Amino acid sequence: MTQRRLLHMCVLVAWSAAHLLAQESTVYFSVVATKLFVVGAANPRTGVHLQHPSADTAWTHIGPNNIRAFGVAVHPGTGQQVIYIAAGNGLHKSSDGGKTWRITTGWNITEVLGVCPDPRDVKTVYLACAYGIFRSTDGCSSWTECNSGIGSTFTTCVLVDNTHPRTVYCTSEDGAYISTNGGNSWSRMGLSVAGVRTIAQNPSDPGFLIVGTESNGIYFSTNGGTWWSKCEAGIDHTTFYTIAFDPQNPSTIYAAGYVTGVYKSTDRGSSWRRMNNGLDVLSFHSLAVDPRNSARVYAGAYWGGIFRSDDAAATWRRTGVADSQVWTIVIHP
């Protein structure tokens, strides 16, 4: 083989690898804690990890060490350069894809459990904390407490509406709330249960909301939160911490929580079935569906690491950080 031909083949291989990565999503997940420590071994770390799906079981740690990383979010309009970590010691922000980080909050904002940037405005970010909702409109330089109207300020999730940027949802110990003025004031939605842990919005039907609760199962609304119905058919558990829509087919929904395994609905939540083939743990705090390949689903387990399915949850296998407590998974195309 001539040197010129060898060089041409090397260039072709490099181009093919780069082209493959350009066609893949990027998966991010946050680790709150890990109980595995083996002297001389590559032990999993807390913080945030990422991979492209073709890497399979290989993950890259990009987040700070020794933090309790609850939430992770990536601003979609920044080429995945702006990343946020909701952590026990505040909100961490990177503007260079995770190479460097800084804490953007002060002593009065800790136990940050969730983070949601406004997808239309890189300067606006919302936090859900153990002490309520906080908002920044200047790129995280300053923060405003936004708890007017919220009864219990132990909030676990905050979500910006996918069609109206001034409409924001949050979940609290005493229910689910909506704000139509960017968090300046809140009103309780028409859900008469407490301990709401997570809320998700149908990507193609903004009026369809679904929540998971600590002890009352799953509820959905088809009119933006005014009226709610309980999901009952096929559900045998009450504690749900995570709900994920299939972005390509939003009639398909996944849900999981404490000792539930993974549930799946293909009819907008009217009926459910458990999809646990290959799971050796049953408690999960996060689910995510790859927007480029809806058959690829990820599940983050309590002390079980990351599980992955490549057949829409029919079967599962563990793909990383075993014995870690995975809190949040997000996937960006």
C-alpha cells in the first residue's frame, strides 16, 4: 500500500468517525452519590457525565468532582456549550461545554434540585430548590426569589412551557403550580393531591401535562392543568419520580419511581404495562428517550447506574456507573 493511499484511508476513517458523531445525540446524566470505591480501580465520580450512544458503555466525566449533582440541563441554542448543574451547593454553569465551571449562586441558594433554562432566551434560567423557585434573567449573574402564591416551598421540578415562554410550571410538596408571568406569581393547578415530584409536557400537544407523585401515582391533564385524571389501568405502584415522552411519537410515555421498574404507555397514558426485562434494580429517578432514535431509552437508577434499551424498553442492559445514584438524564440531538 502506497503512503498516499494509506493517508487517504486515514483521512476517510477520521471523516467517517466525525460524521457519525455529528449524526448522534449527546446523553448527559448527573450523579448524586456513589457507594463503590475500589483501591486502584477507576471508580465512578459524582457530577455530570456524557457520551455519544455509539460509545455504548464508555462515559466522559465533565462535571465538578465531589458535588451532589441533582439536575443537569443544556441550553439548546448554544451548540451544547452552555450547561447547568443543579447541585447541593448551588447552580454550576459552564459556557464551554463542560471544560470549566463556576458556581453562580450565593449562600442563600442551596439544595438546588432542578434547573430549567428558557429554550428561547439563554439569559433566563429557573431553579427548583428546597426553599422554592428562583429565576435569573441576566445569564445567572443575579437571582430573584419567585415564591409568591406557592404554599410549600419545597419544590422539586420546574418546567418552562414549550409554546408560551412566560408560562412556567413547578411541583411542590403540596401540589402543582402554574405561573403565566414568568414566575412573578403562582397559582395552584386543579390537582387535589400533594407530594407532586415531577411534571412533563407533551412535545406536540402543549395542553397535555402529566405528573408523578410521591404516594398518589400518576395524573394527566388535557387542558393545561385545569382538570386532571388519574392513570390507573395497569399501574400497581404509587411513587413516581420521572416521566418521559417519546419525542417522535408523543403518544408513547415512560414512567418510573420507587421500586416501580419502568412503565410504558402507548395510548397517552390511558393504559400502562411494566417493561422490566433485564433490570436488576427497580427504583429509578430519571428516564429519557433519544430524539434521534425513539427505540433508544435510558433509565437512571438508585444505586444502579445507567440502563439502556435499544428496543423501546422491551429489554434493558446496564451501560455504566454501577452502584451510583443517577438523578437526571437529558439527551440533546
